[in-house]
Amino acid sequence: MLTQLKKGIIVWILGFLTFLAAVNVLNAVMHGVDKSADDSIGLYLIGSVVPDIKLRDYFWISVAATCILLALTSITAFQRIPDPHLFWRIDKLEEGMANNADTIRVTHMNLVEDIENSKKAREEFMNKMTTNLRNTKKEILSMVSKNEKYMQEIEENLQEPVREMMSTLEKYGESIQQISTSIESVTKENRKTLEGTMKNQIAHIEKMTKRVAKLEEKLLPQPIITSHNKPEDIRGVGPRLGEELRALGIITVADLVTTDSRIIAEKTRASRDTIEHLQTTAQLLMIPSISEKHVELLEEIGVTTRKELASQEPIQLSQKLEAITKTYSEQGKLSENEKPTIEEIVSWIRHAKI
């Protein structure tokens, strides 16, 4: 508080002196209206004490004094007085920094000591590892040298048996060559006899194969159509559509089944659905023992493709077909002989999976 009071008194004194200096500047300006710059005049308020001076010097001395006093007043007024607490805090901060410096010094010494200990331990470990590696290397080299000596002894011991074996093999080779010569002579004599016998057996096998094929045709069920049939053999393919198919290069049922239905529909008058129906019908008719009536029955229960038929369970499919065949029999569309048996249904599914 005392410091603030001192600062106020100093600022007030400097301000008053600045005011007096400004009054002298004003006095010089007023005298300059009536007098010239070289005339001598007395200073304002202190003219009786100080001798007269020229008006020019009086004006510039007053201006300089005003500026200097104004600057001193401003500096004194705006200068901050240091806070005593700030000095106390700075002392505490310096004391803390000194303590921290001591702590850092001790920590640094401990860290250096730890690094040196770690370095020593690492060097000891590396020395042990180097010693162990050298010992291991010596042991391996000694083992290698022992193995080399052992292999040399084995090689020396085997040389004599190998020579005996080679001589024995040479003797056997001569015997084998003699036997081979004898076999060639016998083979030449019997070759003609064997060729005649083989020809007779081949002819007999061909005859048996043809007989078996005929028996299979008689005993095993055959499909109504095959891949070599004409498209007209499928119900729904008339002469006109057959001509259009042949114009596209579709000559057999196989061509019809493997050609994209979209392409056929674009080049013929038949719709794509019709072509797809003909293709699926042909696939079903190519299964042995399936007739056109059977295809119609399968379509009634929703089985329209070979893949769908292959995924059926025989008993369930037989039950579904039983209901449809009963209706067809009552309407006179299906005879008793045309009703599919469980064995036939099992055969259909088995052939559809192939």
C-alpha cells in the first residue's frame, strides 16, 4: 500500500511539472505573435530567477521539457510495481527446481549405474554364449571327423563284397542272356499258333457281345426316344416346326435338348415356354420305360424335368401318382397296363440320376 502511495505522489509531481512546461510552450507561442524569434524574453513564473533568453530557445526548451516530463509521467504511471508474493513464488520455484535438479542428478547417476551393470551382464552373457558356441563347434567338428573315418572304413569293407557281387551279376547276366535267346526261339515258333488262337477268341467274344446286346434289348426296358431320334418323334413337334428346326441345324433330339431355348424361340414361331416344354418332355422320354402317358402324369404332379424326377422319393412319388392314375382311369384316359408300378418308379428315379 505504501508503495502505491509513493507512486501516486511521484506521478502527481511529474504531471504538475509537465503542465508547467506546457504553459511555458503556450507562453512562448503567445509572445511569438508580437515579437520575433531573436527577441529576448523572461521565463514564465521563474523569470525573476533565470536571466532572459531568446524566444526561439525559450520555445524549444519548453517543448523539450514538456515531452521529457510527459514521457516520465507516462512511464511512472504505467509501470507495474512488482508483487511481493511473486518474489515469494519465484523463490519457491527456484527452490523446487534445485530439488528437482538434485533428484534428476541422483536419477541420472542411478540410470548410468544400471546401464553399466546391464552392459556388464550382457558382456558376460555374450562371453558365455561365445564360449559355448566354440565348444559346440569343436564337438561337431570332432563328430564329423569321426563320421568321415567311419564312412571310409565302411567303404573299404564294402569294396570286396561289391566286387564279388558284380562278378556274380555278370555270371547271372550271361545265364539270363542264354535264357532270353532260348525264349525268343520258342516265342517265334509259338507266335503263329498264339495269333491264330487269339483271332478265334476275339471272333467268339464279338459274337457273344452281340448276343448280350440283343438280350439286353429284349430284357431291359428301353426309352421311347433316344438322342438320335428326330425331333418330330416328340409329341408336339409337327412337320412345320420340324422343318424350322432343321433349318437351324437341329436334326436330332440331342440337338433340340442342348440348344438354348431362347435362340430356338427367336428363329421359329414357337414360344420359349413351348420349346422348354418340348425339351423337358424329351429328357423324360429318354428315360427307359417312361411313356408319353407317364410324362403327362408326372407333369400333373409338378415333376417336369429330369432333375426334379431324380430328387423324388420312390414311395412318396408312387402315392402322388396313384391319386392321378385313379382319376385318369375313371375318365378312361389310362388303362390298367399303363399304370406305373413301384418297381418302374424306382427305375425311373435311378435312371434320372445317371
